[in-house]
Amino acid sequence: MSRFLSGRYNGMLPYTPGEQPQDKRYIKLNTNENPFPPSPRAVAAVSQEVLENLKLYSDPEATKCTLAVAEYYGVDPDCVLMTNGSDEALAFVYMAFCDKQREIIAPDISYGFYPVFCELLNLKYNFIPLKDDYKVDVDAFCGINKNIIIANPNAPTGLAITVDEVAKITASNPDNVVIIDEAYMDFGTQSAVPLLQKFDNLIIVSTFSKSRSLAGGRLGYILSSREVIDDIKKIKYSFNPYNVNRVTDLMGKYAMEDVEYFKECVGKVVANRAFLTEKLRSLGFTVLDSQANFIFAKREGISGEKLYFRLKEKAILVRHFNKERIADFVRISVGSREEIDMLLAAVGEILAEEGVL
Ligand SMILES: *Cc1c(COP(=O)(O)O)cnc(C)c1O
């Protein structure tokens, strides 16, 4: 630490991103990227001319993407705001609606970024524990009169709540915002977007990083009422008006419009998830019923940390969280069939070597 760092960051713990090794070749099953490339239409759109036009600023409204997202969900473009990854969307929403008085509540086991932003922005926050079966405790979120953020499906469990349950939470906290992070929604659950017509306090955040294979493009979005979006625009235009770059705005449009390719990739991931779940269960693992593009699994006889390190030795990266209640688990992204086969072979070897088969 230098002598110059502002005292307000004393003791702040930054988010720890999943490892992104740039040296050795790993099978990367640690950050829930899509194993398939972005839509070929999105890739083909990036011409020499598009790249040369990077000399110009991007469209502050990210109109191309905004229109494609609005069309896909059947909402008014004024109810959509594009962001630099959904992490930026979360930051904007927090900045707009939370402060020292307006506390925000999340499940205790969820996306690591939620409390990190609160620390950075000096907001008040608290947690509601997941139930014993690792599901979000819907009743405990009802009628609490607090801002709420829930990832649905949740990470790292992969477990989802229903649209009716989202409605119940939203209806019972009418004077606070309820933020639903749908980063993994496309892999098997129902979006809460239709509820936007009914509730002016609902905010939906989502991303192109997972189901649309554009993690490196950094593209996310917010869907809400026009009034809420206008409030968030004030934050955006005070922070980073050109937040979506030209190449990503263009690729995002095609990635959103190419519904056929999107469905094909999501379908493969869902099929691979079922295969991986079944195979791990037959190796004696407990695997939660994931609705996302990752699974959360543990095996009696080997700790989550040990399995993580042993897999890393074999050049396979998964994610381990050194956190109470989930330290036994590892989170494994659903890769391609070849990646899953290599993972399963490695897991079999490790269990044999550790004498736990
Ligand atoms: C991956 C992820 C995000 C955001 O990712 P971006 O790449 O910033 O769009 C948001 N929420 C959850 C729960 C995630 O897992």
C-alpha cells in the first residue's frame, strides 16, 4: 500500500476473480464461460472497417444492442440500459438506489461481487442465510422493507426460485427495489421480465457473458421501468458515458438476434450438464440440481480444496470457495463434451489415488 491511498479503503477486500491463466494451457471450468464461440453472425460483423472506426467514440446509447435486447424481451427500448458487463450494471444500480440508510440484503451464499460493491461504495448491507438445502429462503425476504439482490439461478449453487416467488418478494417490499440477477437464467429457468409490467420496483440485470458467449466483450444490461432506467442513466452519464465499445455494441446486436444459434448452444450446455451431473453422481458425488451452466458438487472423502488442487495439477481449473457451509464443494463450469470427458477421467484418477473410490 502506498502512503496515498484514501483512508476510506482501509481494510477493503477486493473481489477475487476466477483464475485467468495466460501462460499454461488449462481446461478452464472455473469461471462459467460458454465453451462455444459467439454467434458466427456476430463474429462476421467485425470487419476491417469496424475496427478502423474504433478511432471514433462509441454510441453512448449503444442503440444497436438496446434495440436488439428490447426486441428479444418484447419491452420498450426506454426500459433497457446497456452496460460494460453486468458487473457495471450492478454498480450503477447500487449507486442509484442504495446508501447508508437504504440497506441492501442478499443471500449469504451468492455472487461475491455483491458485498464488494457495498464496501467500495460505503453502503450498508446484510445477508439472509440460505436454507439447509442451499435454496434461497423466499419467505425470509418477504416484507423486510429493504433493498434486495438475488441471483436467480443463484451462484455458486445453481439453484433457482420461481417467477411466482420473485413476484411474492417484489410485491411484499413495494417501497424498495428488488434486483434479480439473471446471469444464468437462459440455462433452464423462467425470466422474471414479464413481472416488469406489474411492479415498478423490480430491476432485472443480465449479461452476454454466459449464455451468449461474449464474456470478453463485456456486455450486460438492465431492464426495468422507464423511470428507474432514467435514474440509472443519470449515474451512467456521470461515470462513463461511452461504457459499451463499438465492437461489442455491434457483436451484441447479432448475438441477441441470432436466436437459433443461441438456442443450439444453450441446448448443448443443458445436455452436457445432465451428463456431467449423472456421471459425477455415479462416482459418489453429491451434486445440487443446477439450472445454470455450472454444477456445484462435493464428494465424501475428499475436501473441495484438495480436489481443486489435484485437478489443477492435472491442468483442469475449477472453482473452490473457502467459505463456511460450502468449503466441501467445488463449482465446475459445464464445458464441451471433450472437456467433461477429460474432467471425469481426471476425477476418477484422483479418487483412486486418494483411496476414496
Ligand atoms: C458472471 C456473473 C455476472 C456478471 O458477469 P459480467 O461478465 O460482468 O456480465 C453477474 N452475476 C453473476 C451471478 C455472475 O455469475
